[in-house]
Amino acid sequence: MAEDVAPAAQAASPVKDNDSVSTGVAKGRDRLDSATSTSILREADIQKLAPRSIGELLRAVPGLRSEAAAGEAIANFTIRGLPISTSGGKFVQLQEDGLPILEFGDILGTSADAYLRADLNLAQLEVIRGGSASTFASNSPGGIINFISKTGDVEGGAIALTTGIDYEQYRADFDYGAKLTDTVRFHVGGFYRQGEGPRRTGYDAQKGGQIKLNVTKELSNGYIRLYLKHLDDRSPYYDVVPMRVTGTNDKPTYSALPGFDPLKDTLASRYFLSNLKLDRNNNPEATDLRDGHRSKMDSFGLETRLDLAGWTVTERFRYARISGGLVAPFGSFNMPAFISILQFAGSGGSLSYANGPNAGARVNVNTINGNGIVMFVPVIDKNNRALDNITNDIRASRVWPLGSGDLTTTAGFYAARQTIDADTTYSTVLMEALGGGQAALLNLTRANGTQLSTNGFRAYDLFSNPGVLRQTVDVDYRVNAPFASLNYHLGKVSVGASVRYDFGGARGQVFGAGLRGGRVGTTTFDLDRDGNISPAEQRVAITPLNAPGTVNYDYGYLSYSGGINFRVAESLALFARYSRGARANADRILFSPLLNSTTGKAIIPGALVDVVRQAEGGVKFRRDNITLNLTGFWARAEDTNLDTNTGGLIQREYSAKGLEFEGAVRHGPFSLSAGATYTKAEISQDKNPAFVGQQPRHQPDLIFQATPQVTLERFNIGAVFIGATDSYSQNLNRLKMPGFVTTNAFVQIDVGQNVLLSLNANNLLNTVALMDVASTVLPADGAASVRTLNGRTVSATVRVGF
């Protein structure tokens, strides 16, 4: 049961008397008595970080690599060198109050962080890396990240009003907890915010919020708690943007194009608000790009813990109705304007503005926006009709005296059902490379007057890969897992082992030309109903409704973990652990040659599950005002996936080894917490021999965090430094992405009367922090498509406690 934390005006102590983690283990115990690697961020820490997204918050966790460049959601994250081959968090599970948000962390076009928000409801964040995460949760061999809510243990609440200083956002947060009777308490809280957001879009791209409520009834032998949550939020999706690249593959120099700031601008524009397509039933439909990433979730849950006849029984249940979607620019192909004419329209062709203030005017291809660049931009239009899930975890533990020690036994059963009912469509537009949310669409015309695009649309499909990536999925996944653990504690030594057997399957149907077998995914269609077929309307993606593919397979896999912990002294412990876990693949393999689309069975059964093996060992030290943890690790992971850009099959194995450090120290008003992870990773096997032995893309050798701060009675000032060394843009290891250090800063002033004033700056120095570069080598025309962390954003908050 999570304990509510002190107000944000108080400093986060690097050492707590109750220094235990309950996530991913059988029983919460002191971290020096547990053979696991764990971290905690408490409310005071989180408020100082003032993260603009869950992905930004996770960047501050040691050992966790978070590519938080996509905005509010769909961050790519992983732990200890495990791969990020496509998007999301395949090997890591995000939980809210001990149960997963989504059963699979890499569902195409969404991810679990899309349905999480950090607000005043959040008491603390617990993270377990590797270890028993394999056996105490399904589909989470890399680790578990658990967002724990306040439960009214501490009476009172707060109202916080936040405004962006150098960006447009207005936000109101509140929370309140109290006792209703001597044995009943509650907590309620939420937020609402609106504005353009951290990047310039030309319209209010952020709009929405959430409210959460829980009520706890204390019993003589435990408690029972009811959770409710309503989330309805709209946020922008930030994908790649154009950037100038010069120099060499080994020492590239990245700089802004004239007219486009890669840290502040995005491909969103006030002149591109409507996307035209055929819906899942092949009827014309227009969607609003201002919806961006839409997250809708209504859930209720029940948690109870009871002491019965010497056993402690814990039951967690949650049902969540989840929907939403993603409609946004999804990549870009940049080229000089004159090249685009020659390549697609031929000699004598031209470009003109399709909309905006210069609509109809001819483009000067040499001087357009001072950079001469135009962009072919794919647009993803993902409709998550239903991502509903229902989960239940029941477990019972008991401590038995055995000899001179204690034997703790735990047994439980986990059951979940996850629906993926979604449509994915694409279109392609031609745009100018201009920031400020002011980019206009462009039309391409041949010398004879034939217009090759319609109102800026080059195709109502993915121009580079027609018909293949349009998908409709309607599949239900079931997950079942009995699990058990034993832990024997004798004097200074604890020895433990746990086992889990996951079995499940998938049932449903899918539609799309990507299933092959003669299915047709393109057609000619008069989308705008004007009686004429334009060149763009000759490239319309369509769903072959008459030829569904069947999904009907089952899988099973065994996970186990064993470890030993030696409490050398009160302040010192040594530990070692070996684990085997796995991740069941979901929608990423549905359109691959790994499944038989007629029978729904797996052609290669082993591809249904990707196995992860890990070993770790380390030392933990904690005394007075100092904590130091050092862990060595090794991991080997399989990855079966589909490339989201090409639809090509990914089948490979990775290996990684390294060292992980986490520490904190406090002396008087000064405190410092820090973490660093050194990783050497490689692709050990791949269907493409050129990748074998290469370093995985985006994998730096070193990632690190450091948070120094000074805390006085009414004043707190500090900074958060987060960095990484250089890495490669792609798996061929040619073009490098430079290392970086971003600086976040915070100032908090307690002005009395329970009023706290805060000033927070993220990426204070406006550092270019590259998360992705689409090119394998230095682009010949010097214009690359990149994803960066947001530039500097400064916010001010007034928080009133009561």
C-alpha cells in the first residue's frame, strides 16, 4: 500500500527509512535485502522535474533509455541494452497501481504511455530492471515501471495552476484526500490543460485532461480499495523534421534549415487540418488532424489485501475501455524543390501553393523559404476503435519458520484479455519546409498542365509503398499465467527463486493487401465527389474486405528467475541473479509471412514469442545520507517484428553487457542524486548478414543523469543533467548521431500560507538532442529527417495546499 508523500516544497531525501519496492517482487522488503535492481521517484522529485510527458519523466530513471521525442505519448523506451527495433516499449511493461495499462507495449500507432499522465494523483514511481520482472508480470522481461497513486493516507490536497512562459499551455491540477470515517478514506484528483504545446503547430494541439478517484475501506485484517479513472486527452504527435547535415558520416554537423527550427517546429500546420481517406468499410471519410494523438480511457478497478489464516492474499482487478487514435504527419522525404519537379513532373514542370496565403501562386524553387526544400510527407491515420482490456492478478503469500530462518512462499494466477480493434491508413502530401505552424501544401504540375497532386495530396495512400501498410485488425488476445516463488532468509543470506508459465493465444481477423495472396490494396476512387478522377485519386488505398485473414494461434512459454542476496553488514549487501523471460508478440507479426493467413496458425511457432535471458550481480551500500548501487549485467534477446516504414520482416538477436550505477548523497542543504549506465550491445544474429556484429541503432555506450540541488527552509534550487554519448542512426553503423547533455532547472519558493511558487525549465540551453535520424549515410542533398527532443520550454506554477 503506497504511502502518500510530503508536499513538493520539501526536498526529496536520497535515503528513506522505508526504502523498499513492492513492484515486480513477491513481497515488498528493504532494497538491501532484495536481489533486484530498483529505483524510486517520489512526488517531490517528479514535481521538480516538471516533465512535459511520461517519456521525459522516464529519462530521469537510471538504466532506462527513453526516446521522448514524439510528444505526450509513443515514447520509445527500453532497459539495459534491450532493443528498440521499431517503436514503443516492447520488453518493458508500464503499470498503474500494479496492473498493466496495455498488455503489449508496442502496439502499432500507440503505446502504454499514451494512457498515462503525471499529475497530482501520482505518489511515486517504482522501477524494477530485469530480475524478477520476468516472473511477476507477463510480457515484461526487461522491467516494470509502476505508477502508484495516492490513496488518502495523508489528509489534504492542493490546487496548482501552470502556464508556459515561452510556449502556449495553460493547465490546472488539483487533488484532495481525506477520511470519510475512521475506517474509510478517499483520494480524488486530476487536471485539464489547453494550448499549442511545446512546439509550434498553428492551433491548439493540446486539449483535455483526466480525473481519478479511489476509496479505501480499512478492515480488521486488511483493506479493500476501489479505483476509477476517466481520461480524454488530445496531444500533438511530433515525428521527424528536416535538418541540414554536413561533414562526414563519422563526424556529422547538424544545423537548422532556414525557416525551420528543429527544436520548436513540427510538420503540423494550420493549413493542413483535414485528411481524406477511405474508412474501414471503404467509404469516404475526412479526419481532423487537430485530434493528433487522441487518448480515451474509462476504467474501474478493485484492490484488496487480506490476512487469512496466516496467508496474505492480494487481489487486483481492472477493466478498461480504451479508444482514440493517431492522425499526424508520420515521416518525411526531403529533397530540393527543383529535384522534385525533375523526378516527378519532368522538364518544364512546376510547383504551386495548394493553400495558405499564397494559394495558386507559382513556387520559386530556388528561394522557397530560403532553404529550397520541399517534403513528401506520409500521414498516418490510425483509428483505435477499441483497445479494451481486463486484467486480474491474485496471489497469496505466507512466511513459514524453517530452521533458524524464514521461508516465504507465494503463489498466484494472472489472467488478462486485450482487444486490438484498429484501422491504419496512410496518405501522402507535398509540403513546403516552413516552421511556425505555417507550412502550406504544394501542387506538382507537368509542363502540359497536368496536375499530379490534388490540393496538396500526392496520393491517398503511402506513395512509396502503395497498398501494403493499410491494415484493419480485429483480434482478441488472451493471457494466462500461474506463478510461484520461494524465498529463504537465514541470517545475512536470502536465497530466492520464482517461476511463471504464460499460455495464451489470439483469435480474430485482419484485412489488408499486406497479407498477399493476390489481395489488392489500391484502387481509383473519386474521393472528393467532383465527378473527375485526379492523378491522386488514381492512388487510393482500399481494404480487400472480401478476403480477410484469419488469426487463430496459441503459445506458451516458461519464465524463471533465481537470486541470492548477502547482507554483509547493516549498510552493505551483495547480490546476484539469473532470469529467463519472454514477450509474446502481438499485432506486429499479423501481416508477416510468419502466420498462415488462411488457417491463422503460426508457420514458425517460435516466432510467436521472443525470449530474453539476463544475468546481473552487484553491490548495494546505504548509510546515513549516502546510497551507492553498482550492478553488472548481461542480456541476450530475440526480436521478431515488422518495420513500420517498409513492412519488412525483422528477425534478429541482440546481446548486451554493461555496468549500471545509481547513487545519492546529502550534506546539509546540498544533495546530489546520479545514475549512469554503460552498455556494449551488438546484433548477434540477423536475417541480413550485414547487420551481424553491428551496434544496434540509437544505442549509446553511456547514458547518465545527475541532479544536484540546494534546499533551504523556504527555497529549493537545482538542475537535472541528462546525457548520452554518440550512437548510430541505423544498424549499418555509418552515420552517427552526436552525444548530448540536456539541462533542466527548477526553482521552488515557499512563500508561506501553504503557497509554493515554482519555475521549471526543460532543455534550458536549447541543446540539439537527436533521438532518430532516418538516413543510413550522410544525405547527398544535405537534408535529413530527424527527431529531436523539444527545445527550451519554461513554465511557472503556483501551488496552494490545503
